[in-house]
Amino acid sequence: MKPVRAAALGLLVGVVVGAAAGLALGGPPGAASGDGGAAEDILTGMAERQEQQLGRLTEAADEAARLQQELALALFYRLQEFRRFGLEGQIVTWVVPGAAAGSADPLAGSLAGAVRLPQLAVDAATRAEWRAVSDRLTSIGAEVDPTVFSAFEDVLAFVEGRPWPEGSGLAAAAASGWADPTTVETWLSLNRALVGRADAILSGF
């Protein structure tokens, strides 16, 4: 066999073997590009599903954040209500013995002999409003911090142990024990504690 013919025959054998190997590994011509398209479709579908899932997670996170904000705002307003209740309980007035109940000038122009009393102890109308507010706050106790509500209950328990006067003025307050300095100071202390607990939480807003 001539050298040229032998070389050509070897080249032909090499091409045939290479083609067979290509078919075995990658399939017929054009199959590789088809498989690549299918893989690309799969990856595209996965990306779309991941994007949809991410969108749902983002919506859920936004909804949770909105709800948390609403709860925090509701708690803020509730705390303000309990704080205001405690502040109103600390309002005091000075009454001179002998001054008429409901007088425009309970001091009668002088501090001599004046008695310091909670405004609630000498004004029946103010007490009626206080009772209405206390009933409403009692009904929403579950919506406020337990430490604040506990301080609120201490205020109510004190009144249960020492009921408000019947009527207005110093005489009624004295008859019910609300003119006693120790009683007055204990009452004010309980209301200060209520305000203090509310303030401690409000400072975090």
C-alpha cells in the first residue's frame, strides 16, 4: 500500500471513530443545542417560581410589619389613657374649713387653715367622670401592659377600701376620711406609681 493511500485510510477511520464517539456522548447533530434549550427553560421556570415565592414572602413581611405598627400605636394610645387617669388622680385642691361646697373661691382668699385634698374628694361631678373612665379602662385592661394595669388596679382597690365621700365639699370629705393627710398622700402615691409605670414604657416609643 502506498504511503499516501495509507494516510488517507487512517484519516477516514479517525473521522468515523470520532463521529461514533460523538453520537455516543452527545447524540446526533443538533441534539446538544436542543438539550441546552430545555435546560434553559427549566432554569427560567425555577427563577420565575423563586421570584414569585420571594414576592409572597415580601408581602407577608410587609403585612406583619403593618400589623406590628398598628399594635404598637394602639398600645401607645392605651398607655396615654392610663397615664392621664393617674395624672387626674393627682390633682389637688386646698379648701378652707367653712367654705361653701362648690364655692368659686374655696380658699376664701386665705391659706390659713386650708386643707389639701384630692379634687376628686371634694367634687362629686368630677368623681362621676372618674368612675366612668375607670370602668372603661377596666374593660380594656387586656390591651395594656400588665404592670400598668396592676398599678391601675391598686388605685381602684384603694377607693374600694376607702369609698369616696357622699356629696361635695370639705365636710363630706372629712366624714369619709379623705381629709386625713395620710390618706391623701397614699392616694397621690398610688397615682404617681401608675403614671411612672406608664412613662417607663412610653419612653421606649
